[in-house]
Amino acid sequence: MRTPFALAALFIATGPALAAEYAIDPHHTYVAFEIGHFGTSTNRAQFEKTSGSIDFDRAARSGKVDVRVDTTSVHSGSAEFDKHLQSADLFHTAKYPEMRFVSDRFEFDGDRVAKVHGQLTLLGKTGPLVLSATQFNCYQSPMLKAEVCGGDFTGGIDRTQWGMDYLVAMGMPKQVRLVVQIEAAKR
């Protein structure tokens, strides 16, 4: 039979993890998007420079996210298309070199993050965005010697909500699919 002291020691040793801050790993974090191209194909590109932090508390099933995306780092595989994506027609990177996602509401399915509800700032305007997790996990990284948490998330926006109206009148879709892969290391 265990004594109350032994039970308390066991609880402390195996108790729930405390809230912690995690730094975005820029080598494992990318924000990509997909948009139909006049019903014939799908244009895809990703932003290659991200930064930010995540506060995560598994026990309390809560968290906060602040992710900054360098819009000048957009990469489609075509230098000419990248230049157009950076133009005033679309991301207007000369005026808006950053977009930002901020959240303080995580939705859980058991112990796993299922959704992150937040606000996206794009082209100087802020609006709601919900990202749904297709997978989420935490592990001990042998390279970083720290706990790393992350996953794959998807979401969608109506780009006209942020004033990105280029070619909508000509038949280009308003809906943009977002695909986010994110990993962050515990500080």
C-alpha cells in the first residue's frame, strides 16, 4: 500500500505538463496556399520565411499562437509568377511585407489539438480564420534536445474579405485553401 507521501511524489513525477513557450522552427514551418485557375488547374505557392511563438498547455487544453509570415518569401516555382504574387495586384509586399496569424483559442479532441481559432491580418485588414488539424503530435527531438510540438493544419479564406479582388470579376475564385505545416520547439 502506498503512503500519501508516495502518492504525492508519484503525482508530481507524472503529473500534467505545465504551460510552456515554444519557438517556431523555421525549417519545419511553411504556409502554403492553393487557388483554382479558371477551372482548369490549381495555382500553388508557399511562404518560406516564418517566425513566432506558441504557448501551449496540454493539461489546461489551452494555447496561444503568434505566427508571422514574410510575404516577400512567396515561392511558386516560377520567378515570374512570384513577382506577380508580390505585386500590388495580390500580396502587395512592398506595402505589406508581413501577414500574421494570432490565436488564443485552441479546440481539443481528447488530448489532441483539433482546431485553432484566430485572426489573420493580411493586406492591413484583420479577419477570422479557423485552422483544422489533420495531425498533431509532440515528441522529444533528438536534434534540438527539446520537446517539439506541431502538426498539419488546413483552412480556407474568402480573399475578397481582405481586399484581394484581382480577377474575381473575370471568374477567378474567391476561395483560397491554406495548408500549414508547423513545428515549434520548447524554450
